Amino acid sequence: MRSSYDCVIIGGGVSGLAIAYELAKRGYRDVAVLEESYLGSGSTGRCGSGIRAQFTSADQIVLLRESEAIWEHLSEELEYDVHFKACGYLFLWDTPELVDKARQNVAFQNRYGVMSRIIDRQEAKEICPSLNTDSFLAGQWYDKDGMAFPFDTVTGYARAARRQGVDIMTSTRVFEIETTAAHTFTVHTTQGNIETKNVVNAAGPEARGIAAMLNVDLPYRLDKHQIMATEPLEQFLGPMLVKGALYYLQTHRGNVVGGTDTGDQNATDVDSTFEFLTKFAKEATEIVPRLAGVKLMRQWAGYYVMSPDAHPVLGPVDEVPGFFQANGYSGHGFMMGPIVGRLLAEYIADGKPSIDIDHYNFRRFARGELLTEKAVIG
């Protein structure tokens, strides 16, 4: 391992690897990615694979709209198939009040270029023939939302970054970060020390601990969210289905993958539970009765790194020049990865991102300038 780099990125999930790749594309090749375990071992490898722009706040809509544009061509960009598919997201609403609210959300999303729309039960059934139309009153549909395979995405970014000269080191834990008299950093790792001008904290569930090494308090909590995967089935489902906290889709391999909320906030483990499985099965089969009797292949859990306003922290920390944040995604990190990679790389290499993300800065918490997002699923 080399002893110095221009930029050290802590975290080998989609954010860290996308930032490294985008930096290298801009000629900023003196970059290292440090991952404590294996690539994608944190939130990225435990996510539900969904990618959407149907949000309720303008900033999230704009970011995810731009991210979906990158996702559409990401396999060609990386020269590796990430199995992105614009399968669409179909939200199902079962009360008049929720339908009215959805109409407002659709009008708001349309203003920012996300052309979602309200559909009736007949059209929803045409999109997903297996639906039980008695389980909802109306749908909310956007066909450019989609899915990709997390581990193929991580592999694609890692291979592309390495081709550009990025060093990626797994099984490398960071246990201390010091600032130097020269306004640089010494990153202490289990593989040796590294001197660097810039540090990017893309450590997912470990981000708060990394930030604390430089006396930065990220006010996050870790919520446990569980997911299950069925045996492979013939392709039949079509879109990502969402009803309340329930969501599921069918991957390119045929597995139905999804989750629902069990209210496990401030969690200290990622153990899976039978309670989740029975809750998910009941909710999922109510919408798609065909799933009854399908065999479960496996289940797992991961963390949503929840910020106080369900928005990420992106960009520099003013009090610690050269220390950048890309964390706190509150369940949306995988889908945001490509656009975050581009914007953070622009920030580091050029000093200014192409989309203003100053409102995502860490300082908003101390100022009480919280953002608003209501469309958190799972």
C-alpha cells in the first residue's frame, strides 16, 4: 500500500466507488478507496435494488431525476452490465385521502420533470396482471423508475475505477484520522498510515464513527430494515410495487425481492426475524395472491442511516477543510450513488458541483435548516 494519495475515500459501497471513478475520469487519479470488509458489504449490498425519482421534495426529485439519466446508460459507461431496467414504480393507494395526496405529489413531481401520473385499477392491472385490484383504489405510476443489481453495480464501478488507476483496498479498517500542521490528513489503517489532502466519508453505517475521529458529530440513527428473496420464478411481476411501507420487485434472475417496516429504530444488530417474514408475506400476498406458496430462498437485514430530515449529508465540512461527506442517505443511497459520485467528484476536483447541493451540507443541522422528505419506504 502506498503511503500518500491526493484523496482517500472511506467506504467501498456505491457512493465511494462512484466518487472514485468520477474523480479518475476527471484526471484525478491519485485516489484510494478503503473498505473495512468486502466491496458492497454495507448498505449497498443489503438494499432492495430500487431506483426512483418519485419523491416529495424538489431537491430529491431533481437529484434522482439526474441519477436515473445516468443509470440508463451506466452499463455502457462502465463496460459492465449492472442490470439496470426501467421497470417503473407503481404505488398503490387504498383510501380517498391517500389518492388525493398522491394527486398533489404527482403535480409537484411533474413540475420538476418527473412525469408520474395517477392511474386507475384497470390500467394498474394492465401494467401488472397479477395484481389484486380489490386491495387498492388507484395507482401512482412512473415508467422511468427502475432497478439495478447492487453487487454488479459495485463490481462495475470498481473495475472501471481500477482501469483509471484508482487503488481499491479491502479488509482495510480505518481506526484514526489526524490533521497535520500542513493542513492535510494522516489516515491510520490496519494496513498502515496514509497521508492525503482530502478524505471522503462514504462509510455508510460507519460514517458517524469516521466523522467523530475529526470531532464532527453526525446526528444519525441506525434503523434496521429487513428484506427477503424468493426462489427464482418466471418473469411475471413487472414493476416495483409499493403500498405503504411494503415494496417488492422481481430481479433479472427471477427472484422476488422486497421488504416492509417493522419499526426497528436505533437498532444495534442486523439479525433477521420471523416477525418480519410473516408480516411481509401477509402484506405481499394481499396485493399479489400468486405469491402464496412461493418458497423463500433467504432473508437478511441492513441499516437505513437516518438523518434528522431523511436527506443525505453531501459536501465539505467547513470546520475541517478537505473533509467531505457522502452519507446519511436514509435508505436512498443506492439509487443516488451515480449522481452523488459525479457531484462529489466535481466538488473535489473543480471546487463546484454542476448541481447546487449546498443545502445538503452538514451545517444545516446546527442552523435548524432541516429539509423535508415524506416518501421514505420500507
